[in-house]
Amino acid sequence: MKKTGAQILVDALQKEKVEVVFGYPGAQVIPIFDVLYDLENLRAMMDEGHLLDRLRKKELFFNDLPRRRAMEELLKKTGAQILVDALQKEGVEVIFGYPGGQVIPIFDALYDVTIPRVILVRHEQAAAHAADGYARATGRVGVCLATSGPGATNLVTGIATAYMDSIPMVAFTGQVPTPVLGSDAFQEADIAGITRSITKHNFLVKSVEEFPLVLKQAFYIARSGRPGPVLVDIPADVSRASLDNYEYPETVSLRSYKPKLIGHILQIKKAAAAIAAAKKPVIYAGGGVILSGAHRELRALAEKINAPVTLTLMGLGGFPGDHPLFIGMPGMHGSRAANAALQETDLIISIGARFDDRVTGNVDHFAQSAKIIHMDIDPSAISKIIKVDIPVVGDAKQILGELIKFVASRSPDEWNKRIDSLTAGGIFTYKPSESKTDIKPQSVIEALYKLTEGKAIVATEVGQHQMWTAQYYKFDEPRTFLSSGGLGTMGFGLPGAMGAAMSHPGKEVVVVAGDGSIQMNIQELATISLNRIPVKIVILNNGWLGMVRQWQDLFYSRRRSATCLRRKPEICGECGGVNGCKRAYVPDFIALAASYEISAFRAENAGEVEQVLRAGLAVDGPALMEFMVIEDENVFPMVPAGKPLDAIMLEG
Ligand SMILES: Cc1ncc(C[n+]2csc(CCOP(=O)(O)OP(=O)(O)O)c2C)c(N)n1
Ligand SMILES: [Mg+2]
């Protein structure tokens, strides 16, 4: 290969990793400047960030004016480009969104990049739930994006769902341009006002100058302390405006927000002393254990003091579901063992749980002989519902790590025998079907547990199927059970599972849904199908809004008002009760799945359950499995709302 002398010189400069040449031209060096003019090669060798940094600090100077302008352009970014750069710097790999007028500039900037990947959902509510599901499965911040007005208001349920369960999420919304804010402009909604009470914090960005810092703060607030959703509302003129000399902040400090992570050592020692003095300790742990990654410490503590462990719905997976010390969920559909243990204990060791009313039943009669240790990262959760004796504010993983050092070991004793007697025969049990053909819903969950070897990530919708999943699938690892606990949002499960599957977990991702809930965001079958997102959909079809039907049967004299999903009065008379009507499926989920090009399988009798599960799980990609379960099954145990835990009904 021939090279001129000038080319040889430039080649040597490159090999010697010279970043910049300072010079002044003249006749004898024109050939050299001529080769240097082709600076692309030289630039290619440099780390672009480093180069930009030096440009910013004016350490680099290009003699050539057009080139200098081009380099200075590199420091300029529009609001939309700033957002994309921030997403990349925050490590966001996927964003769930839906476009519209005020976010076109943002989608336009996203069009240029491969990271983050944009998943176009079919309804903004699903974008929020998918971001939430992604966050629950990974522990990273989930991100969604919607346009102003109806796009933004469609996010509301998803944001509230994440807020109630302390899920880290950043929701971006487009807004009308700043000059027309407040004028009832087309598609204007005050989304910051609307979401004030369902976000950890929210921002209306006023100018492109403040945008980089707002973005840094949004991600920091969402993921730190007690996590939660943050909304950033971006007027279209901010997305379009450009900022010279853009730089993404490296650190953030907020005067009014300093999460306390380290538990007070004296409180930790008090907790250890209370544990040593207790005769009947119970560990009651919630979602905080999962959020802080404290599952190993929890297990170490439980094993050291041989205390039974009950996990709230949000805590499932935080302690192995098949561990001998595990006694099931507490509360409304909790186990007999967990509820009895809470009523009989003399010490509740509460870790990242918030004494929700679905757990305590009537608070005046809750755990009356117990002292309470409450470890929580959120000081406002302490003594909010139940008066606490020993509060410890801080991160669960840190506190437990310390506590383990101070607690004395405790050997199994009479209390453990009492607990064992409560769990003998199984934590949750149900009567198997009398007929050979009827499908008991619980048996489907048991079969799913068996066939996935307990290793799947399981999302749920809301209703009876959700409780049966919580009761009969034994979760061993954190971030494998994804369910809307606090808000109880029907419609979370399908998009939530989609978000989880987008995180490439290397695990099977299944959503267990009811025939009612699945219809709340059924349009996402398109997103799942077109992106080949490998979600396995299990529908327990009982023909009813089963959980409400259960309350009507138990507490409203069986007056089943507006809960039948199969009513076709002209042919069926009573809902689903007449032969032939059972097959009047509306919608026919199998046909519906086919129209979305998703493989689907239906089991109509008990003998087909395993076969259908095997067929669906074997599909490479998404699949739908429908189980025609018996209609009148109720979830037990049940503590009626507002009643003490002792009022537990073991069966109907
Ligand atoms: C968005 C929303 N609307 C209403 C409810 C009240 N609700 C709770 S469970 C339930 C029935 C769910 O029916 P389905 O999905 O078929 O589940 P099943 O209980 O039959 O298993 C309803 C209506 C809710 N939780 N969320
Ligand atoms: Mg149902």
C-alpha cells in the first residue's frame, strides 16, 4: 500500500494516540494540513466523551472554522436529545410508550438510537404497568412515555399502582408548550396536579436549562429511599429548544430529601434485646425486604432465632416458600397458621411491611399481646396504623445485617411446636374435586408450580386467581411474584408480565389471569405478539368476576349483581347455569388469541390440565392457556373485611 509522506505522518500520529495537533499553515505544510483535514480518522480514535469534555473546557481548538462549528454543534442538544442522553446515562434499556402531538420531538430523537429500545404499547395504561413490571422483576427504574392530555391521564392508574407498592418508575409526559400552559389548549391536562397524591414527586419542566438536573433528580428520587414513581411533564417547546454546552450532572443533592439508610444502633440493640426476651416471636416481612434485597439477611435472622416467618403479598419470594419456618401469608386470605401466630405472639418483628388493613383485619383486635419492632425505611410508616414499641428507621438489608450480629440464637421450643401443629397437613389446603372432570382452580396453580419447577416469574391480575397463585405457587426467590397489592389493579398482570419479560430474565414469565381482569388490557396481546415477547398467559376462566361474586355469596345473600361474565339472557336464562351456555364464550379467548397470532390451548376438564400447560409452556414465544375451572369455588381461608383475624373462616 502506497502512502505519501503526509499520510505516513498522520498514520504515525494515530498510532501514537495523538488527540490533537496545534499548528499554523504555510506553503510547505499544506500537504500535511491537507491530510489532517480528514480528521475523522483521528477523531475516531478518541473517546468521544473525553473529546467533548475537552472541547467544553476549551482545551481543544480547531483552526478550521467549519470544523470548529461542527464540533461546537456536538455540545448542543435539544430537550428531546437531552432526554435520550439521560436515559442512556441512567442505564435505561427499554421504554414503553405511545406517541402523540406533544411528544413527537421525543419519539423523533428516540428514532436515532437503539438504546433504549422503544416498545409501542396499545394503551398508555399498559405502558405504565409494563414499566412497573420491568421494575418489579429487575429492581431497576421502569420508564414510560405518553403524550399530553388523554395520553397522560391514561397513565394514572398505572402510576397509582406503582405508588401503592413503592415501585421505582419514571413516567414522562408531553405537555402543551409553556406559552399556552393554563389556557385549556388542545390536549392540555394538569397531569402534575392530577398525579400529586400518587407520585413520590413530580416535575413540570419550565425550561431546557433546568431539564438535565430535573432528569437526574427524577431518577434519583424514584430509586432511592422508599422507591416510587416520579412524573416528569415536558412542554413541547422544552423538547424542541436547544441548550449550548449540555452536560448531564454526575451527582445530585436535594436539601429537603435525604433518605435515612443506616438504622440507629441503639434501636437495633433494643430490638435484639426484645428478641432475646420473647417467648413467641414471629417475623412479619413485606415488600421492603425485596426492594432492599434483604432476603439473605432475613433468612439468616429467621434461622438464627428459629422464628416462624409470615410474608405479606408484596413480600412473597423474600423468604423461600418451601422453608420449614415459612407459615404463609397473613391477613384476609392468609393461612390459619400465620393469622393464629400473629394473634398469639408476644413479639412481632416487622421488616419492610406496613400493617395494611388486608393484613391486620380489625386493628383494635390485632396482635394484642405483642410488642412490635418495626423496621422501615420510611419514617412516616412507623406507628401509622399500629402503635410500635421499637422503631428502627433505615434500609432493611443494613439493619438486618447489624441485628444478626447482636441477636442470640434461639432453639426450637414449645412455640415452634405450636406453629408446627398449625401448619401440619399443609399451609393451604383445598378439597379436591369430587368429579373426575371438574377443574379446581387451585389444582391449575399446583400443576403450574410443578411444571415450571417453581422457577417462573409469575405475574397476576386481581381476584380469586391472584389469591390462589399467592397461596399455591411457592415462591423461592425475590422478584418472582409480581402483583398489584396496594391498589389491587385489575389490568396490571398482562402488561406487567410483558415488562418483566422485556428484561430478559432467562426465566419463564407467566401471567395468571382471571377471565374478567385479562380483558382490562387485552389489547396488549398485539404488543406481545408483534414483538414476540415470550409471555405465557394462564386464564382461570370461571365465568365470573369471581372475587366480587364470592363477597356477594358470603355477605350479600347470594345476590349476584353485575358479576356474571357470560350472561346471555335470551338463550341462557340464569348466568352460565344452563347446558350449552357454558360454551357461549364471549370473548372466545382461543379465537381471540388466534387473531393476534398467538398460540392458544384450552382445558375443559381435569384430565387436560397438565397437557395444556405442557403444550403452552413448550411454545417458543408467547402462548395462551385457558382453563375452564369450576364456577363456585371460593378463596379460603377468609377473614371478613373489618373483622378481627380470629374471625377467620376456614371454609364456606
Ligand atoms: C380496575 C378494577 N376494577 C374493579 C376491581 C374490583 N374487583 C376486584 S376482584 C374483581 C373480579 C376479578 O374477576 P376475574 O379477573 O375474573 O378474577 P376471579 O376473581 O374470577 O379469579 C373485581 C371486579 C378491581 N380490583 N380493579
Ligand atoms: Mg373470573
